[in-house]
Amino acid sequence: MAEKEAAAAEEPAAGAGHDGLARAEGRVSVLFVGDVVGGIGRRTLLESLPILRERYRPTLVIVNGENVAGGLGITPKLADELIAAGVDAITLGNHTYHRREIYPYLDSQPRIVRPVNFLRSQPGHGVCVVERDGVRLGVVNLSGNLYLRAGRSAFTEIESALGELGQIEHIIVDMHAEATSEKVAMGWHLDGRVTAVVGTHTHVPTADARVLPKGTAYITDVGMTGPRGGVIGVKREQAIESLLTQMPVRFETSEEDPWLMAVLIRCSGRLRADSIEQVLMPRPDHPPALG
């Protein structure tokens, strides 16, 4: 866990007393869950949420759901299922428009956001505000520009997004990008101006979780909630065949070794993180694969 000095020394033990004290002292925590892949990832998330709520008592839960429908895209039914389970906001990415039935839903449901630097003519919005227990959290979704198709620059559009949010207690930015350089640069660019910048898209958790000098929590990639037994979610034999033959192969979501991957961001002062902790756990009642 990466922490600011002064933070964890006063952190009480987890439990009901901790939760009440945290509220009284203005502390909040945000659980951000990395890319949920397919039905196996969705089931892993839904089964893990009660455990995570008991263990960490997060104030708010944010989930990247761009791969939740069969490994590509999201549907209104699945988005509603996540929200009904207590997910406060859903972020997306380059597979936002894979399923056409989601288009009108993106315009009508305020809790789901697609990258703000997509074209303004495209369905959906890139910023939302969710509130729980009197805490207002702004959620901004961005897409990288290197190797991904995004209509506008992430580094210019983030300024408009922050202006739209105005005065708010906390802001989480999901930087959905392929290039680690873009994610690292965005973290430094927003240090001190948002509570956290979390990277998604590559499905592999990175080991660089930290609080930057001006108080912004950062990680290059949160990882994937789905099957570690595949290749970033795909059945490994299909991924290997594709790479060996350089021919088209129909990909299916793996079912092997499902894990939940997330980060818990604790914060107290406005737009300031005290710590960021990785949460990496196998699906309940599914022991991790050996080897």
C-alpha cells in the first residue's frame, strides 16, 4: 500500500467503530474495481461485493464495465444489475459502442459514463456526480489516444470535464489507455487537482500504486476482474492460436481462475488521497489455481 506519511498511523481497526469514526472525521473511501470481463467477471464481482463491503466499508464503489457483456461492451440489463447491486457509477472505454442497445441508455442513465474525449456527437456523457452519505464524488472517464480511437485529446478535454464538475469533495479519473506513458503523464498532469487517477484497459495490475506529491492517488492499471487462467480474459488456447497463426480466431471468455482486482482509495481532505491499496482476491469459494 502506498501512503502519505501521517495517514495510517492514526487509522483505527476495521469494523463498525472505524466506519463511524471515519464519517465523523470526514474520511471517505472509494473502491474502484478494474475491468469486469464477461459473465465470469460479473459473477466474481457480485459475489465479492458483500465481502469487500464488510472488510473495507467503502463509501462509494466504482466499476469499469466495458467488457461485462460476453467480454465486449455492456448492455442496459447488465448495467442495471450492477447498479442494483450497489455500484455507484460505471465507467467504460474503447468497447463502449460494441452493442447498439446501449446507445440510448448511455444518454438516459446518469451513473454510466463513457470517455469524455469521445466526439460530442456520440451517445453518452463522460462525467457524472454520485453522492452517498453526504459525500459527492465526481467520476470522469478518459480514453488514451495512442493505439485507441478517441475523437479528441484526453489532455485538453480533461480541463473541460473538471470545469463541469466545479466545487466538489472528490474526483476519480478512470484513464482507459493502452500506453503506460499516457497514464503516467495524466497522473502527473492532474496531481493535486483530483483525488485519484486510476488506469484501466490492459487487464494486468501494475505495482506502482502510490500517492503523488500533491495528494493524488495513482496506479497505472488496476487490473481485471475475470479469469486469470486466460490471456487478458480470453481462452488461452485461442489467444495462442491467433498469435501463432496470425489468422482470425473467434475469441471466447475464459472461465479459469477468476479473480477480483481493485484499489481502495482512502481520503480525508478535499481532492486529497491519504492512501491507495491494491485489492487482489480470488472469487469466493474458488481457490486460486496453482502454478
